Amino acid sequence: MTTSRFTFAVALFGLAAAGPLSAAPAAPAATDLEAFLGYSFQSDLVAAPRGGAIAWVQAIRGVRNIWAARGPDFSPRQVTRNTDDDGQELSQLTFSPDGARLYWVRGGDHDANWAAEGGLAPDPEASPEQPVVAIWTSDLVGGAPAKVTEGDVPAISAKGVLAFVKDHQIWTAPIDGKGKAERLLFDRGRDGQPVWSPNGERLAFVSARGDHAFIGVYAGADKPIVYLAPSTGADQSPRWSPDSRSIAFTRQPGEGGAPRPMLEEQPEPWSIWVAQVDTGEGRAVWRSGHGVADSYPGVGGGANLAWIGDRLVFLSEADNWQHLYSVPAAGGAPLLLTPGPFMVEDVAASPDGRSVVYSANTGADLLDGERRHLFRTVVDRAAPVALTQGDSLQWRPAVVDSTTVAFIAAGVKAPPRVAVQGASGPARGLAAGPPLDFPVAALTIPRPVTFEAPDGLKIHGVLFDAQSTGGPPSRKPAVIFAHGGASRQMMLGWHNMDYYSHAYAVNQYLAAHGYVVLSVNYRLGIGYGRAFNHAQHSGFRGGAEYQDILAGGRFLQAQPDVDGARIGIWGGSYGGYLTAMALSHNSDVFKVGVDLHGVHDWSATLGRELPPPPAGFEKGDRETAMAMAFRSSPVADLSHWTSPVLLIQGDDDRNVGFHETVDLARRLDALGVAYDELVLPNEIHGFLRYASWLTADRATVSFLGRALQGAAPAPTEKPTEKK
């Protein structure tokens, strides 16, 4: 069994920069699961530093390809011609400085929490030939792609020198691949984040050294590496000044000090430093406060530090919302650029060094808190200007020039695809149409709902309910969907992450087959402020977010068209944890569950992730925290678990240990609880092959159907296996 990570692209709609996305005419509605999962998804959009070119990844039914387009007409051209669902990521798209060539990485798991033992690349196709992570290249005028070298994280200098990461060191290779790769420099740390100076003469990188990290600067084989303002801190995110003389970077405290309490959130202060690359001398130009809201941002790319003109731009949650700020590179007071009760997510700098374009969950419509739109602001004052609006969603801006922005757009019935918007006229999509069997007409329009948790917290959700026409409402089975993360937000339309676009398609399928589906945006999610995202007594500190899931179940029971005795739950990762919590706590409400790669014992997870107990006398509250972590876990008390469950996981999962599922299965065995299991050999956390997703989803809808409808929905054809 194998998989597909979803990166798909297709044009379902005509785009309007200031209006909704309207679905194009579609073929007669299909209800087959494979048709629902045959949507297209585009991702990894990047713009060339010069030359007016853009590139992106698209995948349709597991077949990944890279596309590119060059202005001013932006006519798309297919760069790769892959035809197989091979489960190999295409990522790290990087243009040469002149925009004439494109480089990318094939293979790997770039969303993993840890690397596989021995550094093995994922092999979801079960190929007898060991996969490798490698850098490839092609020009944009029709040349065949060519492998350059094994490696990751390519960085190309203005002088045409390729640097990359291999075995946690910085390497180089001929840029055309016609020569031998060799290590560029020796450094005793685990190196990463290579960034060339604008003039192409120096390379900055992060040298991670366990409990601390430096920013190193390489200037040639005959010169010593310069470490910038070395300290006991952990430095990262090097950003060059436009004149190549200085580097800005973020600094957090290194590991150490007295054990800090684990059962309450602790401040994570940080600062921004600027150092001279010739001497390494530097100073802090901005420091955060010392409250928990001043902590280093945990979502949306971290600090998103950028050097734009003579100012440094970064994200902070100091006012409870993830906002953009800027500060003079020479130091000074920070300036809030994006005031208001909303969250900034994607950020892209303009090549002219004057502005940034960002996505945020705000806009003119009251429901825009559940969407994403694009805005532009200059960096020396708070002057945001909306670039998009309406009932559509936009994200991942790539600024081509001072007047042209590319981005990814989606709608309620329109899967994500790349669009370009210029100084005048509407935005336009760049991709071809969806497969003819894509069931546009069968998709329902989800609507936002709110309900109250037992402790009074307001919880948002997205409800999928295909209303029947005429007559009294029929009593339907219902399903709760619990997203993973947990720092995610399910939105009113296709999602900006492939994993959750997939979940959106499955929820649409369930709604088309007679279910009412409620996707719960429980506490710990994003989009509703930092306090909501960092709710007290949640996760291993008490599992308070489960009450939001139970409140969602009670909400469904109160709906006139829901049969309150036929409610199930499904979810993956953190959603798998909440599925198991629902079944272990309230099998009286949730009659069936599907648990994909969920965490089942927080104490085991903490035991794997925490450093060893300190050798000294001080122990802090580690044992108390471990006890609370266990009590916050589904396995703490399984005596009330009576509902059947389907357990699904890949055994090369690098985000949640496969033992979590093995352990739960043995405990359910001992209690005589009914369960099915679907194990996908060699698959990772976010399945890399479409065939794996299709197998898992067929099992999911069949399992839910047997328990809630008395029979599975109409069977579908088996996926076509790669020959």
C-alpha cells in the first residue's frame, strides 16, 4: 500500500480580484469517492528575483509536476512530465538570479518532526531501489530536467554558485550537474539555512550546536568563517542587508537554566540582531517583552524576518494577534503595520524594497475571519491596501514586481490554483480545467456556525449539510471532523494546506452521501487570537480542547435534521488524538470513529521529545507533568470505550510514532473493543501517494457507513496501481 501528498492544480473558475470565485460549468455531478479526490491542488508558488517568472508544483491524483510562467502574458509551461503516482515530493523551488533556470528538490519529507533512522528518504512506493533526496534543474524554454546532485535546500548565488545541504553540512556542485559535488566548508555544527549575499560573494548559514546555535559567514576557502556576535543563544533566520555588508538574524535563549514549570505556558523571549559580516560585531536592534504573548511566534513561518530597504520586518503576537511590525535596521521603536483583530499568515517582500504583500483572515465581509485575503502595505507606516476580497480565498503571495502579484486562490467549489493580478484588470487563473468527472455540482456550500463549550468559550465550526428540497427534514447521520495541528483553522472553502484540502474533499463527499458534517475549530487552533491558540489546560496539560469536540457533538444532536443516536467522528494527527478522546470519554455520543495517526499517550510522547532528566539535583515538575500528560491521554481510562474504531497509520510516520497505534491496538485487544486497522507500509504522516489516500478514505467511508448508515456508501473502482 502506498500514498500521495496532495499538490494539485486546475482551473475551475474565472478569477475576479474584487469579487467571488465562480465555478465554471461542470459535467453532470458524480458521487464516486475517486471523483471527489480527483481535485487539483497547486502549491509551493515562488517568483524569480528578476525576469518576471513564477513557478509552482501541481499534482492531480498523485502525479506531481512543476509548472512555470513568465510575464507579461504568464502563459503556463510544464517543466516536468511525470506520469506516475510515485510518492516523491517536489519542493524547494529556487530560481537562478536571472530567472532563466529553475532548481528544485525531489524526494524527502519536508514536513517531518524528525528524520528517519539512518537518514533514509521515504519510500512509499516500496521501490526496491532506495530513494534519495536530490536537486534537479531545468531551463524555462523547454529543456529536459536534469539531476544536479544528491542534496537539499539549494541556494544559488548571483555569481552562479550552487550551495546546498547534505549530511548537515554545506556542499557545492557545478550548477549544471556536470561535475562532482564537494563539501564547500568545514563547520563543527549541524549546518542549514544557506543564504547567499546579494552580491554573491559570501554565504551565511546556521551552525546548530546542541544547546546553542551561531550564524556563520563563509567568504572563501582562504578565509576563516566569521561567526556573528557568538553567544549562548540560539540564532537563526539570517537575512542579508541590500548592500551585502550586514546580516540580521533572530536570537532566542539557548537551552539551560533552572527547570521551568511544564504545566503552564512559559515566556519564550527573543530578539533581532544586526551584525557586520567583516568583523562579526553585532548588537540587538529590537527585543521582545517578557510576557507569554511576547514569545517567539509559533505558527506562520516563525518570525518571518525580512530586510526591506532600511527596515526589518517581522511577526509578533504581542497584542494577541499575529501581526507585522517593522523596526529600523539601525534600531529604534517597533511600528505596527497591520493593526486589527486578525492574523497575518503568509508574507512576501516586494523586489523594490518598499512593501510587503501578506495574507490575513480579515476583510470587508463579516465571514472573512474564516477565509484568507491578500493585502499590501509599505514598511514605514501602517497603510494596508486590500488586493483581494469577496467569498473566495487567496494565499501564498509571490511578488513579481511592483505592480504584479501571483498567488494561489480557491473558492467553496473551486480547488486551489495559481492566479496573477497586475496593476489593472481582474486577476486571472493560469491552469487548465479539472477532470471531467470532478463533481462540482455535488459539492455543498458549507456555512459557519458557533456554539459554546461547557466552560463558556465560543467555538467556531464549519457545517456541511446538503439540504433537501421540500418536505420535512430527514434525520441524517452526522460526523464530527477534528483537524490536526493543532495550530490550524478549517475555512469556508478549499484549504491552503494539501492535507486539509484532502479533508475538505472527504467532508464534501460525506455530505453528498447523506451525512451532516461539522468541522470543529477547537481551542489551540489559529485565526481567533493568541489566547485561543495557547489555551490553558490544553494538550498534555489537561486536554481542555476535548470539551469543544463534545460540544460539537451536542450541537449536532440538537439539529432538527440530525439523528442524535448516529454520530461519528474522524480526524488525523491531533484530530486522531481527539477522536480517541471522544471514544474513550463519550462512546454514548460518538458511535464510531476513524483515528488516523493519532497521539494516544502524551506521557510517552513527552518522554521521547524531552531531553533526558537533568543530571543535577533540580528536577522541576517533570514527574508531575508526566502524570498530568498521562491523565490527559485517551489511554488513561479506556473503561468507557465501547464504540468501534478504525486505526490508520503509515509505519514510516515521522511526526507521530507508529507505536502510538500499536500500543492502542494492544490495549483495545485486552478490553475486547472492536477495531479495524489499516497499516500502510513505508508511508509517512501526510501520505505521499494518492493511492494510499484513496485506500484510507475508502476504508474510512465504509467503516463510518457500516456503523451509521447500516451499509457502506456505493462502492467505487479500485485505484489503478502503478505498473
